[in-house]
Amino acid sequence: MKLENIKIVMVETSHPGNIGAAARAMKNMGLSRLALVNPQCTVDQVAYARGAGADEILQQHQTLKTLPEAVADCRLVVGTSARLRALAWPELTPETLAQKALASSVADKVAIVFGRENAGLTNDELQHCQYTVTIPSNPLFSSLNVASAIQVIGYEIYRQYSDQGQQTVQTTEPLAESAELEGYFSHLQQVLISTGFLDNSNPRQMMKRLRRLYQRAEPTRNEVNILRGILSAVEKYRK
């Protein structure tokens, strides 16, 4: 288990105080990798004041334009959500998220994605996640401050990490990285359109459902290569 392989991703954060508070929560719980996606504010003195000593995390944070860029090197991506979605996504509890994150962190990079203060993550952004996680809270007032949500998830990860100590988790064949999955989904969509299976002018929920299917299966890098090989064979046969 490697806590340094677990990345916290904040999407379009609008207040520097929340970035600072998130960095403080991360340092409390042994997490050190912070990525900001298209932040709507700067990491300024307000952020450092709220960070209360988490300067290194703030100084070494990454800033990226899009979520796919932020999670491209990760093999497990989990998005946080406080509301039900029209198309249900495989859901984890904070406890099961911590279990999966720690198991994956032995050999792979993990991203836990937090959305905007006022609106969370969009449905399109969740397409880049294999799972969602919801923190149990008062159903009449379920929206947590983003830094508070990071504190809760970080606590569960660190609690289990401390309980397990340096216990070795058996490693398996590496999972496909997010960027590799995105390449497969693009290839799949292209073939489905070219064969007439998918009507590009009226795709409805087809690709979203297929993404959910494959992300739930957590394919390995070799399995994704096999799937892309099948698609290439279909293309070759049609030509």
C-alpha cells in the first residue's frame, strides 16, 4: 500500500480557502498528491493560511485543464457525488472505497475526484470514473463542504491503512490506465458507428451504458489490448 499513489483531484474549485483546507485535510491523513482541474481561483495567501502548514502539498500541486488529463495515469478513478443520477453508476461506500484504493495503490495510481462547491461533478465528468462514492449524511442537508468531504474520505483511507500497517497485498496484472480506456472507448464508438450498430445522430445512452459496463469490469491493460485487437480485426474485415 502506497498512500503517495492516491491522488486527490478537485474540479473547478472557486475559493482558495477550500483548496487550503483540502491540503490540510490531506496532510492530516497522509495524502500528498493534489491536482486542480481548471481552478476558478489562484492558490494564494488565503489558501496557505487555511492550509495551516500543508505548504508542501500546495507548492507541489498540479494544475490541469481537463479531468481526463488529471486522471490519465490512474487505473482506479472514483468520483464523489451527493445526489442520485438518471443513469445509476456503480457506487462505493467510503469504507469500500478505502479498501479498493489501498489495494490498487500497491502497484497502481488512484484518483478520487471532488466536484465544484455548488454543483459537484457533471454527468459527463462521471463518465471518466469507474465508481462513485457518497458520504452518508442527513438526506435533508446532504451536501458537504468539499474540504470536509476530502477529510472524511481521507480519514477512512488512513484508518484502514493504519489498521493494516505495511501488510503486503498480492499484486495482480496491472489494470488499464484511464487514458488507455479512453482510447478504447473512442475506438469502440468509431467501429459501432461504422458498422451501423450505433446511430451517431441519435446515440441516446448507448455509449454511457457501455462505458459503465467496461469500467465496472476493471479490465487489465492486456485485456484492453485484446479488445482493441478485436475492433481492429472487425475494421480489417469490413475493408
